Amino acid sequence: MSAAPQKARAGAERIDVTVSAVVPVNDLVTRFEFTRADGRPFPPFSPGAHTVVEMQDGGRTRLNPYSLMSDPSDPTTYAISVRRDDAGRGGSLFMHRNVKPGDAMTLSYPVNLFPLDRRARKHVFIAGGIGITPFLAMIAHLEHLGGAWELHYASRNRALGSYVEDLTAKYPHKVHAIFDEDGEAIALEDLLDGQPLGTHVYVCGPAGMIKWVHDTATAHGWPAENVHSEEFLAPQPGKPFEVRLCKSDIVIQVGENESLLEAMERCGVDAPFLCRGGACGQCETEVVEADGTFDHRDHWLEEDDHASGKKIMPCVSRFIGETLVLDR
Amino acid sequence: MSTFQFPPSIRSRPVYGTLAPRPGKAHLMIADAEGAEAILSLAGQGPGLMAKTHVIYIPKGTGETYVDQLRALKSAQFYTGPTYAASVQRIRRVLSDAHMGLQVYLAGTEGLMGQAEAEAIAAGIPHSAIQTEHRGSVARRMQCVHCKGITEDVMTDPFTCAHCGLNLFVRDHYSRRLAAFQGVCVDAEDPGNVPEPRELYS
């Protein structure tokens, strides 16, 4: 065993905060700003980091990851921007409807799964919609350092382009705003062409956009190491199923609208997690026995891991079948 | 063929592959001596590859053996240099003018590949994206860990540091930054007790 102190609970350490501002950005997006309840400075974070917001929604605890969009050099405030998803699982609706200035909430310590590569000569950011949020922190950070960057930001239209006015006003020569409804599209091939050696590209947006950027960059001879992406998956609903957790020695039911991880937590099992979106790998769990079909939805496991039936990421993946026994 | 199968060693020791064409906007091939054979083989695998390629070749001891064959590949640019030191200015210039989408292929001796790799890394290419293929001599570029002087083309173990004169043991411990293996004093505790030098991999 390591000498490191054992954490009392799974996930990153938590911070008690007070909601200091709730600012509507447009029809879909609202910004939430937080200060620390104990008045101390927030822990520093590196741009690209996210925090897991704990929401007490009636009897249900919701834990949703959101990218920190505030300036990393400001230790007094953490800010996130939340896009309302009317068809989602309810976390974003809870934030929009229930969270008011002065409310007490709990955030996790920041975790960064989408860091800047400090070796880059230049950073090219490609954002789709609410995928702009990590880049706001990255841009603030690079502006302090004098780093080279450019942003290509696609949104539906000007009114729904969160922060697009601020960005184009402040950095008119670095920000390229693209509006889908005007028939515009990111000229990806052109913008990849001619970038100086040592450029890194970062993409945050819908899954199709992320794949498009990875595939196009590869075809243009970009090393995989120079292309970075982040996509949080929301756990999708599915048919209820039963799981036996052999270490905890209990049988639990996973409901239609909860994830396997959430079902474990509801039953008092302290399962590890960080991102809750299939990206970080923290919740990886060994399968002891399975008779049925896995519905793997994560970005973490390799394809052969998925095929092996020996591992599952309970934050997003599900199971259809008779028997599932996990080593948890 | 001028290939040599290096025995498995510690993790620090570089391993080399076989050059293969990759999609790219431009290609830079740097080779010395028998490394020319790897370039000739690579050129035959990618139609249209050489038209976007800059070849930098240092014949070393092979003289004119490969120069005409390499020239016949009709690469976009072809340069031969007498030594690596004479060619490095050109390598730096090519890298500083290059854009993303450049593919780098290195072939020949470990010293050439290591030094050219360090230049490419300094220019912003991740080392894992640089292809290498060893050909020809197994001579090593060694750094004396005591005086820090570099001795090129070391063929025996132990050897004498060209700078400080210590008797150095040839280690597989490698520095990507220096493009050199470590040479460590072999008779520090018992000066003069130096094993008979043996040729590397003999």
C-alpha cells in the first residue's frame, strides 16, 4: 500500500461553494459562478480542466462534469457554462431551473483530461457549440503567457454563439466565428494546411466533429500526438438490468434512467470515478461473469477490451442479458 | 543487405523500424552511408512520394556507391553533404521552413538518426512520429558522463574518451536529447584495470 492518505470517498476531493452569480448567456446557455464557502482561494487549475458539480435534486444526487471556463489565474471564482438540454437526463435543467445566487453547492476539485500540450509552438482550437467552454480558460491562459493560438468556432447562429461577441471583439484576428445557419462551415482542410511545425489542434464539440478533425488531420499527415479532443458522454437510458457486485456482496437493479455507476452509488457502494463521461478511465471495472450483451459506450477501453467482455465502464456503459457479476 | 538485428536491451535503448510511406504534405528523408538502401526501398513503395521529398544524404565511407541511384529517384530536392556537421545547417533550415504534415524518415547509423531526430523534435515533431531504420555500421555516438565530451563512431567496448582520456564502458543507456549513449569510467575503483576492448556486438 502507498503511504498516501486514503480518501474517504470516491471521486476527486470536494469543495463547498456558494453560487455567486447566475448569468443567462443566451436562450440555451447560462453561466454559473461560484465562490468558496470558506472564503479561501480556490485550488489552481490548468486550462481544459473540468469540475464535477453535485446537485441535490430532491432525493437524487446528480453529478455532472462541466469544463471550467473562468480565467485560471483568478483564484476567487470558478465559472461554468451550462447548455440546457431539454431532452437530457435532467442535470442541465436542474441547473437552469433550480440554482439561484446564494445557493450552497459542492464541486469536485478540478480534473484535467484535456490539457494544453506545453511543447506546442501554436495552439489551434476548434469548437462546436457549447464545446467553447474549455477554450475560454485556455485562451485566457495563453493570453497571459503570450502563447500563439487561433480559434475556429462553429455555432448555429450569432444569437446562440455563446461568448462569440466577446471573443471576436477582444481577439478579432485570432477568432474565426462560423454560423451554420448562414451556410458557413469550418474550412478544416485549409486551416490545417500550412500550420507551422509543432502546431497542436484541439477540438471540443459533437462526436461527429471530433471524428472529422481526427480523420482529416491524420490524412494530412498530422501525428496523432498533435490532435487533442474532449467529449463528455451523458449516460444514455436503456433497459433496466440486474447486477451482482461480488466484493460488496449485493445484487442491485439498474433503472432505465440511471447509469450503472449511479445505481451502485444509490445502493451505497463507493465506486471510483472522476469524469462520469466515459473519458477518464477511473471507474473501469472487471467483469467476473456475464451472460448477455454489453452495450459499451465509453471512449476509454480499447476495441479488444470491449470485445473481450472482461471490462466495463459503469459511468456510461450498460448490459442486456441474464447475469452480470462485477468485481466491485 | 546492411541490416543488423540488435539484441533486446533496456528500455532506454532506441529501437528502429522499417521505413514506410505515410500520408503527408511534404517528406524529408535524411540518411547516411548504407541508409541509402532504406531510402531506395522506401522510394519504390509510394508512387508520387519522391516528387514531394527532400533528400539529405551523407555518404560517409560509402563514397559514390549510392549517390547516382539516389539522384535517379528524382526527388524534389537532393543534397549530399560531406559530414553531418556540414549538413545540419541545411536540416535546420528545412525544418524551420516546414509546416504540419511534414513526414520525417531517418536511415543509416545510430549517430545520424539520433542527431537528426533531436533536430526534428526541437522543431516540434513528436519523437514517436519520426520513422527510423538502422542500416550499416553499429558504431555509436557516445557521451562521456564525466567530461561530457562526445566521441563519434565508437566501435569497441571499452573505449578511450576522445576528450578526457578516461577508459569508458559502453552502456545501452541513451539520451534522446544528446543523441548519444552513456560512456562510464570502467576503471574508476582500480585505475589501469581495463578489460581488453572488444568490438561491439562481436
